Amino acid sequence: MLELGFRVDRSAGEPAYRQLAIYLRELIDAQRLPPGTKLPATRELACALGLARVTIVAAYEALAREGRITSQVGRGSFVSAALRTGPAVKPVASGRAFVWPSLFALRSRLLAIPAGIVPRAPGREPRYDFLGGQVDGASLPLAELRRALALAVRRHGRELAKHPDAFGWRPLRREIARLLVARGIECEPEEIAVVSGAQQAIDLLARVLVDPGDTVVIEQPGYFGAALAFCAAQANLVGVGVDEQGLRTSELERVLRARRVKLVYTTPAAQNPTGVVMSDSRRAELLALADEHQLPILEDDYAGELRYRGHAVGALKALDRAGQVIYAGTFAKLLFPSLRIGFVVAPRPLLRTLVLAHWNADGGPALLPQLALTTMLRSGELERHLRRVRKLYSARLIAMLEALRTSMPAGTRWTEPAAGHTVWVTLPDGVDGALVYQDAMADGVLYARGDAFTIDGQGVSQLDLSFARLPEATIVEGIERLAAIVRRHARGTGLRRGARATRDGAKRGGALDVANR
Amino acid sequence: MLELGFRVDRSAGEPAYRQLAIYLRELIDAQRLPPGTKLPATRELACALGLARVTIVAAYEALAREGRITSQVGRGSFVSAALRTGPAVKPVASGRAFVWPSLFALRSRLLAIPAGIVPRAPGREPRYDFLGGQVDGASLPLAELRRALALAVRRHGRELAKHPDAFGWRPLRREIARLLVARGIECEPEEIAVVSGAQQAIDLLARVLVDPGDTVVIEQPGYFGAALAFCAAQANLVGVGVDEQGLRTSELERVLRARRVKLVYTTPAAQNPTGVVMSDSRRAELLALADEHQLPILEDDYAGELRYRGHAVGALKALDRAGQVIYAGTFAKLLFPSLRIGFVVAPRPLLRTLVLAHWNADGGPALLPQLALTTMLRSGELERHLRRVRKLYSARLIAMLEALRTSMPAGTRWTEPAAGHTVWVTLPDGVDGALVYQDAMADGVLYARGDAFTIDGQGVSQLDLSFARLPEATIVEGIERLAAIVRRHARGTGLRRGARATRDGAKRGGALDVANR
């Protein structure tokens, strides 16, 4: 297999096949792929790069048109023997820069970043930013943070000169243990390690548990950050569908009967992105399967505290008797994403190794934000803030659902989540989600497209809309603009069923139609 | 090869062979290693675990004495067929916990953490803490930090609600670019990515460039954090010696002629741990070799600003014309280790991939400390602080060298570094470094033992003593206590040459005698 440091830049205007063609052209011209080199089969490369096969075929065809490669039916594609367009590679001493991508590790091509996370050009802030993972700037307890920071430096300033505790500031771990009682979890500070958030929890756990080729089960659709981190660890990802009760345990069982699975990643409190709360029976089935197969479960409880209606549901970890659930919590979605404090609750032997991995990765958790957070937890500020944002986000959720109802064309469907911070929208059949995305961006409406949440590239016609960040009026405006675009693209598709919402729900119709009734 | 999640806990009192024996015994008794399993050859396991072969032999012998394994000359060691001491493994549903280590990834056994970094039991703070990487708590500009934090929250508080720029806060990158002029480096903010420190820079670069089995060259002795991070990336580590001019380029050249090397890691400003400043001719030779072999170099400039005498020496990166040097800088050693801000300067294609790896690992750099640091850089506080600590550390270095001179027994040797924050001490021949370390710990004197800085376990009789953290009087006291212990152990070795210092220097006598004249 070619070692390709290639990945598609989805934020670039260029289509994927052209990006790949340009990349390969550079390698060919620099003789990194010398004449006669056999290129990977299109199916093989499509799989390795996580792209559709048509993309690879289109790239190869473009290179063939340029005379750079020759395809022979039944044999494959080869770098053309006669080609010698550019000068030979000059030695670096001549002032020529390194061809960096040719030095990249195989696993670096598994790295990816969702559109919208990379910084946008200045002055291009979208007016209607429905991207998830951000919170409302106006609602932040900034004065309390300022006070907590000042206190932290005054009281514990000298601690900042030392190697901080690799497990995390112990007083903070005590506060976290106390908080977790509300999630039904009883644990000691010694069973908690502070990390920078759910993303780091997943990454560190991948380092500790996942060897290249190990199978990891993730939800589909599911949190892209988890898929990316496991993918970068060279795990073999297997998706299991989600319905209105959460992760489909019967599907998981079939996977478990067929192969050894190293880890299951799940978001029971509010499935990311559909918002579905995992039902009690599914929780019991999941734990029974984990028992039977000695299978560790990573519970990402990112939204455990963001519940808007219905009775409170504890964490899956609260039901864990055998120590098979690893619990990841975060303060990013509640207080300040930028404080970057999350934590892991895990059995001690695992936790110790995870902390070793943390130290190896970045030297361990930063102390200052931990000091400030400890103060804010002790003073009850988190609780007060939670009460405020639950009310705030709940009103925004209602506004978003109402705007969807009144403005979206027939055939549009969406979830009505009881928790979390996003609504999962499915466009009417026949509407091209890629075109809607493009037009929306041009019109100042930004959101995460559904294909970011799947490993097979499906979901282009689905939208993950965060209601947490924008004020109600802006949400309504943004949805109306978006609806106008969808209506434009729906014209002529002939589909005129009524727009429908799915309470709490998602249903897996086929392999690819994932999220709605 | 066995998948062993084993690593030696050097902070435990237990010798390594016993730790290994206990670990294997548990696997055998739990039938994770069923009867008849062939154990790895001692040489192979020694290599895989980074332990001396005698350690493996001793562990196997202990297990053989217990009847748990049987060794057959010429065939190897096997788990005994007759053994059935414990009950069979019970299913988890019975309430039995997971056997976590058996689930660990192969690479997790490559994780390690230096003694002293893991938190010590409360109340056991050593009186004389000579561990490196920490700075002086009393010298920290705490009032300035408090002001900077308050200003950051007041001015940019709402930014804390958003996804921060994955490359780092741009105004900070501008300030860093300005600072780097003093190191001879001209670069744009777009060529800088903020990370949490040198450790993360190394780890991310390993993710981007290193495939399992790739060769990475490190200095010997060298910074353990680099060795650990590359090791966790499953790199094949090759050590190259250090002498009074720094990295031995002739030795590197021999390595490069023999095999493909993916990366060279070096600390030219003040070799970690010897403090040697790389000479101009070695810098030129290193860059020429990198040119010839298209070899990326990672320059860790952790101590670039901590120079105490002689003319200022710029960064290696300043001489880089071809974009082959990746530069890692950090504020941890200067201001607050706990702010956890460092940065990488790299060519753009590489930098972009490194930022992707950063996002995958932990979501990118935290904003709040960056905001505060930006303020402190703009106000000139870093420069003022640097002037203060250079003076302070210089006086402490002199005090440490003087104390070594007056109290260490004949035969002790040490470096006289011109930069950095540690002195590298070699005990007199015949003195048992392990016993000295034990007695010193018991007497409240803590330091990093030399073997932490080597990949072959050598260096037990060498000491890495940081002079940056303690006041002069405490340094003198601590060195005198340490000297008394060394004298006690030197008695009877018959070696009575005078104690000697090596200015700026280290010399590689043989494969293992690394650091002193």
C-alpha cells in the first residue's frame, strides 16, 4: 500500500477528486512515485482514504488525461514510463524545501478535522453559527471566573511552579466525586483522572486499549471526534445504528458474535448527534453484553447535566457492577469550553495507565484552570449556572423546533431531543444536501453536515443544528433562511409530505437512513 | 510476541525482576497464559520491555522455582502444564472485576513515567528536591499573572465560549514570532502552532511522522520525555552520543549510512541533561547531514533563553534554509510550568497536519492561559522576568558547583553548564548509584537518576541535579547531605582521584560512560 499523507480538505472549494489528483500529480512530478509504479486499486485506495470509489476513479482519470498515468484493463494503473515533465528532484541543499507529505506517517492520513473547527478567515464569521460544541458567550459567569482565577493565583500561586499532579489537582477530584453522586456514580478521587475533555479521554483510552487493527464499535451516526481519534489509533471502526431507544444492542450483539471487539463508545445521556436518551432496557442489555464478552464500554456523558424534560436519567456507569464502564465527563459543554477540563472515572489499574499515557502525550493536566474550577464548584457556581443554562437552552430548543415546524418544507424531519444541545434534521428525499450546505454557507448559515457523523460518508442530507449558542431571535432568523434554501432545492422533487418531528427519536430504516421516523 | 501491558514501576520499592514475576504469575494463574504457552526469549522480552536481560532471567527463574514455568535448554520457557493453583477465571457477571492489564494495547506497555513525576504520598515532600523541570515558586510574577488573567477575562471572556483557534490564539502567535527574532528565527504567525509544551510537540510530531518501526535518533543521555513519547509511538529508538561539542555528528553519520532515519531529536541550546551547548561546527555538520539524507530535525529549544555565560547562541532553526528543522519552544521553563504553553515552528504543510493531530488528541490548545500569556508578553513582563531568573539561577548554579567542589569525594565528576537548569554528576567508579539513590531518598534528597536519560538502562551512577528550584542555602545543604552519602558508599572502593568538573562538557568514553571528562 502506498503511504499517502493525503486527506481531503473539506473546507477547500476544490472537489475531493481534484485534491487527490493534484496531490498525486505532485508526487509523480517529484518522482516520489517513479515511472512504472503501480497505483493502488481504486477500491483499496477508497477504503484506505475513507473516500467514495468514484472519487478515486475520477482522480485517476484526470491524471490519465494529463498523460501522467496509464490504466490497463485488468492490470491496474501505473505511473507513465515516458513522463518527464519537471526537473528531477533537487537536493535540499539547493534551497528546495522538503516534500513534507512524502515523509508523513501512514497514520497521519487518518487525521482529520471537522469543517468549521479550523479557523475561518477573519471577517468571515457566519451570522448564523449552528455548529455544535460551542456555548452561549453572553451566559458565561465571567465575573465568577475572574474571581476564581484571582483567588487561585493568590492561594496556590506557588503550586504553579511545580510539576502538577498527573492525576489532576486532588481537591478538584474530590469536588468531581461529589458532583457525580447526582449522576448515580459513587467513586473515590483516586478513581478520577483530570483530562482536557472528552476528546482527550477518548484519545488516551485509544492509546491504552487499542492496537492497530483492533475493532472499536461506535454509534452511527455518532460523535465525529470519537471516530477520528479511534481512526488515528488505527482502530478498525464498526458502526452500530441508533434508534429511538439509543444504541441498537441487537445489532451490537451480532457484531460481538462475529468478532472480538476491544471497546464500545456510546453517549447514553443524549446520543450525539441525535439527542436520543438510551432506554433502561437497552442499558441493561448493553451491560449484559459487556459482561458476557469482557467488553469495556466508554460512556461519554458530555450532556448528562443538560436535560430539558422528562425524568432525570443517571449515568450508565451508575449501573456498572463489574468495573467495565469507563466514564468520561466534561465541563466544556456547561461552563467554558476553553477551560478545557474534563475527567475520566475508571478502575484503578486502567486509570494509572491512562495517566501514564496522558503524561507521555502532553505532560498532564494544566493546573491553573483546575484551581479556578475547583473554586467555582465549591462556591456552588456550577449549580447556579446549570440552572440558568438549562432554562436558557430549553427556551432555545423550543424556538428552534417551532421555527423548523413553521418554515421547513414538507418532507423535512427532525428529532425533538430531551437533552444535549443539537437537533438532527433530515432534508426531504431528493434534496441535495451538499448543495443546501453550500448555499447555506454562502448565506451565512453554518452547521455540521450529517456526513461528519458517519464513517461511510452517508448523511450529506442531514444537519446537526446546535441551539445552545444563539439567542432565540437569531435561531428563528437562521432557520428561516435555511428553510428558504431547502424549499428552493425541494422544488421539483415532487415530494410534499408534511414536515414531521420525531420525539426523542431516531430510527434506522436501512443501512444509511439513520436518524428519523 | 506476548502482549504484555507490563512496565516497571521505578517508584515502587520492589526490584524490577520481582515486579515482572508478579505480573506474569497473575497472568498464568488467571490462565491468560494457559499451560503450554511458550514465553518470549529473554533477549527478546528484554528488548521489548526496555529492561536488562538479567532482569528477565531472574523473573523467569523465580517463576520456575514456584513451579509455574518450566525451562528447557535450547527450547525456551513454557507455562507449566500441571499447574492449576487458582480457580478458573470467573465471568464478570459474578462481580469479578475485569483483568484490565490483559486488555491493554501492546503499545501501552511502552508507556512510562519518570520517578518523581507521579504524585508522591502527602507528607512525603522531599526537603531537597533537585528534580528538573520545575522552577522557583518564590520568583514567579504572580501579581502580573493575576492582572493578566483578569484582563484576559474582561477583554476576551466571550471568546471562551467558542471553539478556540486550533493553531493557537493569533495575537499570541504574533508575539511569539516577535520573540523568536532574538533566537535568530524569522517566521510568520502562520508558521507557528501553540501546544502545551515540548512534550506535546514531540508527541504530536511522532503522530505525524513516525510509523511503528520507523527509526528515530535521540541523544544519549537525553531527555527522557522524548524517548518515552517516541517509544509510545512504537518508534525504533537509536541513541547517538554526546560529547563536549554536543551531539556526535560522526556517529549520526554512521547511523544514517546504515539505515533510513525518520527524525533526529536534539537539544542544541543546552543538551538535556548534560547542559552542553552544541558547537557551531556540529550545527553545520548536522544540517549538512539532514540535507543529504532529507532528514527532519526536531530542535527542542527548552533552554534557549536560560544562558548564564559566554556569548548568546542562536537556535539551530536560525541556520535552516531548507525548512528541515522543526522548532519546539516552551514557556514552561521560564514562567509557569503549569500554564502549559509551548509552541512549534514548522513548514506549513507539516504544521497543518500537526494541528490536525493536536485537535484529534485533545481538541487543541486552551485559550485562557494563552490570553494571559499574550498580555504578559506584550507588557514586557517575560523580558523582565527573564532578567531576574537568569541572575537568580546563575547564582544558584555557582552555589551548586561550589558545594560539589567542597563536599564531594575524590572521583566524582560533573559538568559546568553554561545554560539550562541542571548539573550532570557522575559518581566515583565503584560507587553503587542505586544505593546512593535509595539512601538519598531516605534522607530527603530527591533527584533524577541518570538511567532515566538512557534507553539501555545505563547511567545509574549519574545524577541530574536541578539548581533552578531551590534557594542557594538549601542547595548547599542538600549537596552536603548527598556528598555525605556518596562518601559513605565510596569508602573502600579505593578510588581517590580528585573530584573534577567538566566545563560545558561531556565526553563519551565508551558506549555507556557518557557525560564527563
